[in-house]
Amino acid sequence: LPTCIGASVYYAIKFMTFDACIMGIGILSERYDFEMQKDIKHAVAGLCAGVIGNAATYPNNCIRKRLQTSYVCDIIGVKSAYQPQNYLRTAQSMYFNEGGIVRFYRGFGLNLLRNAPN
């Protein structure tokens, strides 16, 4: 369920941001009297949309990965520092025990590089 919700939110934010960026670039080009090629305008808007979409949904990905790894460790019998919990308890535990909001964005830069062609 967290995967489906995260993917749908990601694409909703990405498409909404893409359209907003296209309109914003159009307004700026009219105001400052410059012309931008359609391909470059779409590339810039896509880059902005991807970064904002990833930033909004990356915490969900961190919680989801923690849940997946804790369940796998539990199933195969490997000792893990993290016991399987539900989604909200895992988020709460990560927030209070591992450095606050910063914990949810560890590895975000590499994720952006991985998704750059997208």
C-alpha cells in the first residue's frame, strides 16, 4: 500500500509541477522578451517537476524501505536492530531516534542522480 500511494502522489505532483513550470516559463519569456525552444522549455520543466516530486515523496520511500528490510530480516532469521512495525510507528521511530526530518532525506542526492534521466 505505501508503494501505490507513494507512486500515485509522485506522479500527481510531477504532472502538476510540470504544467506549472511550463506556464511560468511562458510568463517569464513574455515579461522579459526572450524566446526559448520548446524542447529546452520541456526539459527544464521536467527537471523541476522531477526534483519537486522526488523531494515530496522521498520520506515515504525511506519508511517503505525500512519496513521491507525489517520484514525480510525477520523472515530469514537475521538479527536486525529494527523490529517489524506498522508504517506510522516506523516513521515515528525513525524521526525521534535517528535525527529528525534529516533522517528522511539521507541519500536524496543519489536518488536525484539516479532519476535524472527520468
